Amino acid sequence: MTSGCFVARVAFGVDARVEKPNDVTGPVSSSEPGQSESAAVSSGGPVAAPVSEADEPAEAAAGGAVSPPDQCDEELVLRPLRSGDIYASFQFRTQWDTDFLHHGKKVSHYRLFPKSLGQVLSKFSVRELHISFTQGYWRTMQWGQPFIPSPPGAELWVWFHNTVEDVDGNWKELVNVLSGIFCASLNFIDSTNTVQPSASFKPLGLGNVTDHRFLRYATLPREIVCTENLTPWKKLLPCGSKAGLAVLLKSEKLFHSSFHSQAVHIRPVCKDWQCTSTAWELRQTLNVVFDIYTSGQGKKEWSLFKMFSRTLTEACPLASSSKVYVDVTDNPEGELFDLSPVTPLLSTAVVLGDRRTYSVYDLTKKETFGQLRSLNLVLRWKGESGDMLRPLLHAERYVAGFGLQTGEIHTLIYNNHPYRAFPVLLLDSVPWYLRLYIHTLTVTSKTRENKPSYIHYQPSKDRLRPHLLEMLVQLPPHSVTEVTVQFERALLKWTEYTPDPNHGFYVGSSVISALVPSVVAMDTNSTQERPLFSSFFPTKEESSYFVRVYTEPLLVNLPTPDFSMPYNVICLTCTVVAVGYGSFYNLLTRTFQVEEPSQSLAKRLANVIRRIRGVPLL
Amino acid sequence: MGLLSDPNRRKALTTLLTRLNTPICVVCYLAGIAWFMGLAFEPFTLRTYMSENAMGSTMVEERFPAGERALATGREFAGHKRKAGGMPVDWLVKTMQDRGLEVFTQSFSRTLPFPDENKERYMVRGINVYGILRAPRAPRTEALVLSAPCSPDNSNNQAVGLLLGLAQYFRNQIYWAKDIIFLVNEHDLIGMQAWLEGYHHTNISGMDYTPLQGRAGSIQAALSLELSSDVITSLDLILEGLNGQLPNLDLANLFHAFCQKIGVMCTIQGKLQRSDWDTAEGYTHAVQTMMLMVLKQASGRPWGDHGLFLRYHIEAATVRGVNSFRQYKTDTTTVGRLLEGMFRKLNNLLERLHQSYFFYLMPSLSRFVSIGYYMPAFGLLATILLLRALDLWVQLGTPTEVTEDGVGEVEPVSINNQGSFDSPLTHIYIDLVLKSWMLQFKVICCSPLRFISGEGTEQGWRVLKLVALLYLAVLLGCTALINFSLGFILAITLVPVAACVTPHLPKAVSALAMVLLSPGCTILYCVFIFQELQEAPVSLSEGWMLFLSVISQGILDHSLFGSLVYPLLALLVYPCWLLLWNILFWK
């Protein structure tokens, strides 16, 4: 972590040697392209820049200026989990109304959108950027599906504009810049852990680019996420952490949890339904799960104060909407838990294939805060909670075997749907030092071979690029599909070992992307309430939903030399060289001649003594 | 180098070695034994120290409060165990779930090759129950294991109770960085073997088991707990695992450090440490402790449930509570605090335990002998074999008189002896092993054998002995590298036989001596010595019964867990002894 920050700062230090001062908040007009480009990166403390910007529009809004073109929304979803834990998901969306499609036109006017990110977008011709930092593993079996999934560690995937010529060069610079912005070790991303998935990661925004030459995907499973990543993330928010939902984001509580994930997604979106004009959308999400035992003292009672040690008092003044949703689907008559204060507002949505009902608290309305002028949602469980419905799709992965020579990676994918088969895309990116024996790749479900209908395999090159394996596998209903592949552990050069080689080496999560048949379509109860004419064919948007599931990363031990080895090696080589050289030199330079039969040892000794005494020899 | 490149000096050296061969051998043998016995002498040993920085300097507090509740859980467990007539699976699953763990079960079955009389089992069927405490904000890559066997009789209930108590306490803590697996295994080692094979998805022993549903990444360390009474006087640490493998010494250091910190009496091999090393009693005590470790290690058996972890490169040890008649007692809360402390330190580990020694002997819990100190003892014994081989080599070389300088000595051995045997050496060796194996029963009847074609000449037996000596040296050398104790014990008895045997000895006496020094008899002596050291001496007939059960256990260990001692003795060491036997009865 620290090293990541440090390196990134150095990178910025190099870039920052330009004429432009940092306090440029207004439009930077008519500067030369080259200059403005360097200025784009030079915004100095890129971390500090958005905050100063946030102040200016705040004044503008307070002054009652014309309705600004940019807008931002914030929301918090609380989902009580059956295990007694609670899942809190923050989403902050900032839209930047700028015409990015005109390439070459430099945008330099920023209101709500953080300047540091905007400059990155224009400098590196980024079309879409998704970055997530996660500490912990999402327990699908206990918690269900998250709203936005992410693998443990850091994940970064970027679509570049199709006009970019040197994608790899741009990518390399971009990760270093992002490393500085988020204070993370993203600069460890290089060609050995970057892949170009052909099918798993499609653009989520506008545009129809599917040529995966412009896509780069990398994960750092080892990345540890902590407050130093949270602070720069919070500074990208329009209100910072000063107002609105963001006041809840206190690190001492957020990191006292079972799971913590924060992400930034940037993509181009339509401004209206006809898509006549476009905008950049910046979505910042933060997901956190609080544990009933460690955070809740074993009591099934949650409140905003208990979770975040803060309550809500106002919405972010810049936000056009600011809402708190509480998932009350399992609790229609209040038999499972009490929720206070009570809100009359309910909203229904199909989320992840399931129809959910939410209580809504609108923070822009004054009555939400009540007499005390603060909102402290309290959620008190009453009864025993039952078991959770098994998620329709989940996966796990482990390394089999023992010893330090070979091993086998097993990936198990579960389809728990009772009668529907569906295809999934499996993406595996394995570092080169695990040499996959791809001929041993087997896919079996229900003890029979399951032939993938699409395989994209790119073998690794030592010290250059990782293995990439993408497969389209059909999962039979109610089955476990097992993907196994054997590997050999490579012996690294001694400088390639990490400082803690006996800890093991990480292999990033595999990614399983799927369109999962929806539970709603399965559910006959919900169709009963609806008009008959509407419910025969399942509607498209409800019949299946997109899910991405990440498996756990692997920790693999490689054969590790004893690192007192250099010492031994020096000693051994010196000895061998000395002995070998000595004897060879001796043999090569010696002249052989006939000699008198040698004297006995005693006689020779006697001669030595005689020589010392000066007496004639024997 | 001049010594070797100068033919005359070389000759002088070889003549010296051949002339003084016997005295040197005797000196080597005595020196080897003396060196070994000296290992237990305290001034010659090193004090143990914590090598791993992650465990050494970090502070942890032990706050486990709920020993009494753990004992109550243990009693509840005992009740359910009695009711279920075995592992109370449902109760355990529910109890673990209530404590906030992810609980899974694994059923297994195994039919032994023949009934195990010690434990009275033949068809083994059981269920392992384990719960995983998921560490907060950890990506399921690393885990620690705490296991307690569920034994069929009324013992070890307190261990399960304490395990559940610790699970409950650990679950409420935020500081875990590694997942913790709480495992209750049935049928001790067989259940453990099934679980480990299931966890690593291997099958080396032909076990039937259901695949595991939940995993927690690579296991970094494991502790197995055995506790059969509410209060204990001391805790015993058991280290010896399968094939004589030992866990990293830091694990023993960790245990010792916490025993001292918390004030629990701790033992190794059931022996307390004495402070009077300079007295004869103190020294004898240390020798006894070390000899017990050597004998246990040489047996190649896992001496606790931890023993099977070592194959998977997981550092593991068994902690056994001992309740004797001493005054001073320790309650379960204290044992719980000790385990909590150990787990918290293991939780702090950044890397696997690797800093300290993997090869060591312990004359007491605070003293150890590292591989560099004990290997010379074996090396001295192995030198005898090489010296004898050199002697024979020279003897074989002299009558041919190829050249004076000895360069041509290579040929006479393999070529000039065509009269004695037709086939090359390797062929003979394979032949010997196979034949000796087939004709074992004849050997047992002490009939002198001749299975090398052609006339038995002086040259013939010398070549045979040379082969036998070199073979034995290589065999013992390799064994000692893997399992020092086994190699050393075999060397003590086999080296004199190999060094002395010739056809010219008095047949009856030497045959008797050879039988007394055979590998089988070595095992018998070891049984008696072991019983003596454990202060449970046995009569001759009991000893014989024990000897038989040791042999059957060895075969069982081989087929169940893949222990190598039985095949090593039967396929490699015993044929070698037969070679020597053939030399004695050479015609």
C-alpha cells in the first residue's frame, strides 16, 4: 500500500513540473493542446482538487442561479440479511453534461464532476472506466447477490476510445495516474497481470465498440483496502464528506465490518430517452456489511447510529435527489422486524430477478427528519429469521493436491435453479508462474463431460503475460459444474520472489458472468395478482437478469528457496572455484620427472632436523 | 590436492586406511554412540528461541473467560454422544450454527485391510463436523485449524466443549485475519485423514468420503486438542507426525512461551524439565526425554491427530491435557486462554512458519538439538561402512597388479571377476533382492543359501560384501536425511553386522549374533526400551505381544496413511540384511 502511494506520488511529481498553477478552477481557455494536456495531469494534488471545486457550485446553488446542467443523486439502500447481518449500499451518481464524442475538443469546465477524473478521461481517451477496491469476500451463500459485485482486492477494467493507437502505453500511464488518485498500489498492474477478455466484460455505457483490443482488465487480489483509499474516494463526491449521506462514511466504523467494497464507475450515458445528447456518468458505490456478532454485540438490532456512529441530518445540498431505502420485502406486515420511524412511502422494483419492496426516506423533505431534526433509522428484529433462499448461481474455487511441484485448480459453479439451464461465461486469468496444463482441462457436470461451446485461451508467456481462459459453459438445472485444470509451479528467479515468499502467491478471482433466469418468472404468486393478459409470456426485462459472480482468490505456495541461500551460494562457489582452480592449475603446470625412490617419513623428518642443525643429510 | 594427485602419497593414505581400518572403525562406532549420547547434555544443546518475528515481538492479550461454560458444553456433548451412540452430528451442527459459524459435515467410510485389534475396528464409518469462522474482511485465502477428536469412549468431551467455547468467544472478536476452522473428527486419525484428503481433493489411501462443501483457502497451522478432565496438572506437547516429520520448531516455541506466560506446567514426551542438568539424574532425564522422541520419530507413526497435517505442509501439533496426582491444578479457562493466545499469534503470521528448524530433537521443551549437531553422530556410523568398503576395494584391487599407481584399479572389480558371476552388478543386485524376497522362508530356517551362479570364491563374497556395504550406506544415508531417528537406530544395529561379517567366522555364534542384530529384533528392543523409558516396563510375553501389535500397526499405518517405515524395512532394509547373511554362509 504504502509503496504504491509513494510510487504514485513520485509519478505525479514528475508530471507536475509544468507552468500551470494548481488553483485553476475556472475555465482554462485557449491554451495549446499540449499545454492543457500537461495541465490536465498537473492538477497537482488531484485528490485535493475536487473539494475546492465543490465549494463553488455550492455557492452557485445557494445563490439561486439557473438550474445547472450537471446533476447528482445519492442514495443508501439498507438490506437486513437473514443471518442477522445488515448490508448497506451507498450509491452516488454525478452526471457531467459534456459532449465527449467530439474528440480533440478539450473540456476544461468542471462543476460537480471531479476534475481529477475528468482530466484522466480526456487525456487517456478513456471510454469507460471501472475500478473497485474490496476488502473481504462477498458471501453469496449467506448474503445473496450484491448490487454491484466486486472481487477481493483491486479490480480495474477500462475501455479505451477506438481512436487510441497505443493502448498499452495509455493503459500503463493510466494505472499509474489512478494509483496516485486513489492512493493504491495500482502501479503494480503491468503486462503480467493484464488481460483482454473477449466476451466477459462488455461496455456498460453508450457505444457499440466490442473490439476487445480496446479493453484492458486487471486485478490485484493482494491489494489491501483501508482508510487511505477511502479518503480520496470521498473527496470525489460533490459534497465531500461534509453533508448528505456521505457524513455516515466514517472509516472507524466502515472498517469494523465483515465486508467493505468501494468502487468508481465512469461511463457515457444518454441524457434523454431519445439519446440526442450524451453525458458522462460517474457512479461511486460503497458496499459494506456489518456483522451481527462483532459490530452488533450479538443483538439483532441495527440503527444508523450503531452502524455508522452518525445520524442523518440533511441531504447534500447539491444533490437533486437523496434517498434512503430499506428493504422490507420479507416484512410486509412487520412480523420479522420493526422499522422506525415509519414511512408511508413504499417503492417496488425488480432487483436481481426478484421483486423487492422498499421503504423510502426522502432526505430532501424536511418532515423526514422529524422533531429531532435527525434521522436515525432503527431496525429491530423480532422473530427468528429463517434460512435464506439459496442463490441461483454461486461458485467456489480451491487448489487441490499437495507438494510443491504440481497442483490442480478446481472451480465449482452451482446452478440452483430447479428446472432452467443457462449459460455462463467463465473468465480465468492465471499468472504465468502457474503453468497451466491446458490439455488437462475438464468440465464436468452431473458426472458427465460438459463441452464448452466457446473457448478463448491465450497461453502465458513467461514474465510477460498471464494465461487467459474464457469459456462459455451451459449449466444444467440443479447441478454443480466442476472445471479442473492442472498446473505446474514454476521456479522463479531469486529476484522475482516477493519479500514474503513463504506467504504464497495470489491468483485472482475467476469471473463468472451470466444471464440468470429470474425468480420472478418462477414465482406463481406474483402472477396471480397481476392481470392475466400481462402474465403469460415473461417480459424480457424480468425474465432474466445479469449477474457477475467472483470466486475467492487463491493463495498458492511456490517452491521457495531458503533465502539465506545467497550466503551459502557465495561460500560454496568460492570453495568450488578455489579447489577446482587449485587442482587444475597444479595438474597443468606440473612437470613430471623420474625420481629416486622416495625416502620414508622418518628419514625425511630426520633430514629436516639435520638440515636445521647444519649436519650432512642421511 | 597434492595428496590425491600424487600417486605415492595416495598409496600411503590408502595403506594407512587399510592397515588401521579396524581400529578406526571401532573408534568411529564408539564416537558415534558417544556423540549421540552427548546430545542430551545441556551445555551441548541450544536454548530454543522464537525465530518468527511476526510471533515474537507482537503482544496479544488473553481474555477468554468462559471455561466453566465450555465444560458445561462438554458435558452436554457427552450426553448427546451417549444418546446418539457416536458422534452427535445434529447437535454439533446446531450448536456450531448458533455460535455463528458456517457448518459443514463430511461422511466417510473405510474398510481396514485387517481388523485393528488395538482399537477394535474393521469397517469404519463416521462423520466429521466442522465449522468455519469467517474472518471479517478476509478473502478466504488463509485458515487455521483447531481440531478435537470425538472418541467413542467417555474421554475427550472436555476438548470438544472447550473447542465450542473458544468458537463462541472467537466469533465475537474483530481481529481475525485468517479464517478459523473448528473441526470435530470422528475415529481419530481415519477421520482426520478423510477430512484432509477431502479438503485437498486428493485420495492416496483409498478412502471413501463425500466431498467438502466449504473451504477456507490454504491452511497455515493446526492444533489438535485432547482434554479428558475438568482440571489438568500439565499440558503435553506432541510433535511427531507421519514418517517422523516434525512441525516447525517455532510452533513448539510458541507453546512453550505461552505456557510460561500463563503459568501452566508443560511437558514434552510427558517429562517435565529439570533444572539440575549437571547431576547424573538430570542428564539421565534429558537422555530419556530425547530417546523417547527418537523412538517415536523412528516409528514413523502419527502420535496425535496433528500428524497427518504435516504431509500437506501445514505446521501442526497436538496439545494433550494430563491430569496426574500433583497438587497444582490448572482450570479450563486457563487452557482456553493459552489456546487463544496461540491462535492470536498464529493469526498474526504473515508467512507460513518457516523461520525456525524443521529437523531437530528435543531433550527438553526449552532445549533443542538441530540437524547440524545430530548428523555427525550418524555420519560417524556411516563412515564405518565407507571405510570397510574402501578396504574391500583395495583388497580386491591388489592381487590383479595392473599398475603400481592404482589407476587401473577400476577394471579388476567388474571385469576380472567374470569367473564368479556372469551378470553385471546391477543385474545381480536386482536378482538378489528378488530372490531374497522369494526365498525368505528358507532364510528363516537358517539354511545357508547360494543363489549366485558359479563357484563361490574369495573374490565373490568380497564383491558381494562391497555391494552390500555401499548399498547399506546409501540406504541408511537417505533414511537418515528424511527421518534421522530411524536411520540412526538402524545404523546402530546394522553397521556392526555389515562391518564384521565374513564367511570365515564361526558359523553358529555369528548367525546368532546376526539374528539378534536383525531389523526385526531391533524393533523388539525398541519396544522394550520404549516401555522402560515410559516407566511402564513389560514382561517378556507382554513385550512380544506389543511387538506383534507394533508390526501390525506399522502395516496398518502404511495402508491407511501411507507411512513409509513398513515398506522401507520390508523391501529395502531386510534384503540388505539377507545379503549379509549370504556372506556369512558363503561357500
